[in-house]
Amino acid sequence: MRVAIIGGTGVYDPGILDNIKELDIKTPYGDALVISGTYNGEEVGFMARHGRGHSVPPHLVNYRANIWALKSLGVKRIIATAAVGSLREELVPGDMVMLDQFLDFTKVRPVTFFEGGEAGVIHQNVTEPYCPQLRQILYDKGRELGLSMHNGGCYVTAEGPRFETAAEIKAYRILGGDVVGMTSVPEVVLAREAGMCYSTVGMVTNYAAGVSTNVVSHEEVLEIMAEHGKNLKELVMSAIPNIPAEHHCSCVELGYDLPGLSK
Ligand code: HPA
């Protein structure tokens, strides 16, 4: 399994995979459920970040088990999806933003595989946290499909599960955030620790609190996902055959051997 998809809010099934199997993977951090299937003859993995029926809130997702499980299956590239709120008028609901940076405002999540002791301590390089090669491939595919794509965007990871205050969003805008969500950190960081290429397609589902006069709600997020989710799935799946075997990035070299696994 070379490529896996982590589906965020509104993307709970792998769509058009054939020969689907459920893999229950035991990890040092707990169990993780990976769906494996084939697409165009290639084995592809799928994981629903929030579990079946969106049952796990963002701050309680077992990010370490999920990434460790994918690594143990041999996955080299992860394409993630995320519903995001827009901090900028020009990022309109339905638009796709290829993330290239993050700001981290999380508070209570395990953030690393390396917690001292036998695992050791590392200080991960995340200068460029999202894989630039995967980002370009997804961006180009989105353009080809006629989607409204943005090549780059800074994702503010809020702790959630509540939405933000208008003051928080105002501050995030000043700091350089473009979109806001609750999950990209620590997922992207753990993928980098594992030496995997990781890219996120953020789908704008709403203007964030105070950016427009609308009232932010989970129902609104789900409504827009239902309307545009087909595009998102089509983008992710159809980009997979365009991913070459060669890496033109440093994601692999920047990673480490994970506790309990060799690279
Ligand atoms: N805030 C945080 N997370 C989100 C939002 C938002 O406005 N929209 C979708 N996920």
C-alpha cells in the first residue's frame, strides 16, 4: 500500500475502491481501522479521521495510532482532506485550498511519537510541513478538473471542538492564517516524523466566525460538504495515478524510525 487517504469531515467512505477489506491494526498507541481497496489496480488505503459516523471529536482523534498504522502498512504518501473555515473573503465556500503552512493553537493533544525514554527525543524540522510535490500534483489535477483551486494556504489549527470567537479569528488573520480547522496538527507533524509525504486538500465550507454575517454551525459545514464533497473525492482519487514513484521532496529524509517500527 503506497498511498492512503485520510478522510475528514464529510468524507467517510473511500468512494470508488474495489475489493474492500477492513484492517484492524494494533499499534503501541491503540487500535486503528484502515480500509484497504484497489483503485485502477493499485492498492489504496482509507481512514476516516473521525471514525464511523463522525464519532470522535478533533482533540480526541488518535492521530499517533492512525499514522503509525499507515506507516506499518508501507504507506509512503498520505492525502488528507479537511473541512475548513475561511479567514479571507476571496476563499469562498466550495473552494479547495492546498495547504502549505500551519499555525498551531492546539493545547491538549499528544504531539509526537518521541516522548523520551526508549523512544528518545527529537526536534522535527517542519519548515515546509506539507509535501510540496504532492501539493502540486493535487493542485494540477484540481485545475484540470475545473475546480476552484488555491495553491498554498496557512491552516490555523484550533483546539475545538467549539468554533472560534470573532476575536480569535481576527487575531489569526493578523498572524497570517488563511483557513481554520481542528485537525491538521498534529497529523501533519506525525506524518513528517514518520518520514511520509503528507498533503491536505482543505475544502472551504464556511466563512469563519465574524468574517461574514452568517452564523457558523456544524450543519452548515456538513451541507457544503454534501454539496461539494463529490468534487473533493474525485480530486483525491484521480490524483493517485499521477503520483510517481520518485520523490522530489525531502519528506522521507526528514523522518525518523518510529518507536516499534523500522523505517
Ligand atoms: N472553524 C474551525 N473548524 C472548521 C471550521 C471553522 O470555521 N469550518 C470547518 N471546520
